Amino acid sequence: AQSVTQPDIHITVSEGASLELRCNYSYGATPYLFWYVQSPGQGLQLLLKYFSGDTLVQGIKGFEAEFKRSQSSFNLRKPSVHWSDAAEYFCAVGARTGGFKTIFGAGTRLFVKA
Amino acid sequence: GAVVSQHPSWVICKSGTSVKIECRSLDFQATTMFWYRQFPKQSLMLMATSNEGSKATYEQGVEKDKFLINHASLTLSTLTVTSAHPEDSSFYICSARDRVGANTEAFFGQGTRLTVV
């Protein structure tokens, strides 16, 4: 069974500063990896995904993530944060077999200060 | 793009009644759908995996008699919360995976907010 760890419950970043949200996973093989964003009271929006190939993945809204197999990590980055990026961010791991279920990390709340 | 629709978006029901939530894949066929539950300021917890034409697979700790899942067609799965109580109040989200293609993610519905009074 897969699991996901997001070690930071919340992070505060100044507008215009760079951002990195951490994600570590546990899975017996190379998993599917995802980052989602959720605004309060809203559903999920997929930022980016990794299935195979290039380990640096580009997503929407200027986000990118890098899959590092040796570290079992899939950290999310953005070079310059905007106030509208304030939200909850979830890292998720999808199994490649056995039902393909997706498990979510606990989430990281991003606060952006002016 | 792939669209998953949940209905209703929100529902208020009285304690002891049952509530049905629908999850539809609008432009693709889904042999597998997933149901999640999210409490305020918490993560999404997988409740069950719904397979078309067969019984759902429930995660440990989820009461299958309380959360009835039916996946009668390739485009529809339903979650029925039976004898609902205030502690069942939560945000329920479904996702559906396209039956075609290996490297595809599951697409999420917009969620249903259930309030039991």
C-alpha cells in the first residue's frame, strides 16, 4: 500500500518569493504522482502529474515538480508566489496496479503575505 | 477534457434519514470510481473503490452497511449514507478513472457537502 507524507502543515511566503512544498511517498514501485490545489470550500484542481519520462514536470499556474526516485520525493516549486496562490496543497500518490487508487497527503496550507 | 459531475453539490438532511450522492463521468466511461471523505481542514480520506458491475472495496474502518456504494453503469456510481447522523457531516468527493489508457489520472467531481441536523 502506498502512503504520502507532507511534513509541513502550513507555510507562509512573501508575495514574489519562491516556494517549495515538500512531499515524500512510500510505494513499492514507481507510482503515479500528483499535486492538487484546493481553495476553501471548493473541489480539487490538478496542478501537475508525473507518470513517466522527464522527472521535471511543468504544471499550470507556473508550478513545477521534480520526481526524485532516490529520495522518494516529489516536491512542488514556484519561482514567484502570487497572493492568489494562497490555498491548501495536496500531494497524492496513485498506484499503478490493483485498482489504481490514489492516496492523499495531509496537505500543506500556504499563506501569502504582502 | 474529462468531466466528473457530482449531484447534489450540497445537501442538508435530518438525523436518521438516508442521503444519496451521485457521481457521473460525463464524457468517458469509468470502470473504477473512488469515494473520498474530507472533514474540515483535513485531507481526503479514501472510503472505497467502486467497480462497475461488482461490489465495492471498502477501506479499513469504513462501515460498508452505512455507506452503500452502487456502480450500476460505466458512467454512474452512487454513495448512499444510511441513517445519517451529525458526525457524518462532511465533504464527499468522488473521482473516476477512464477505462481507456494506462497512464491516466482519476478525474474529480466538485464534491458534495453533507450537513446532518
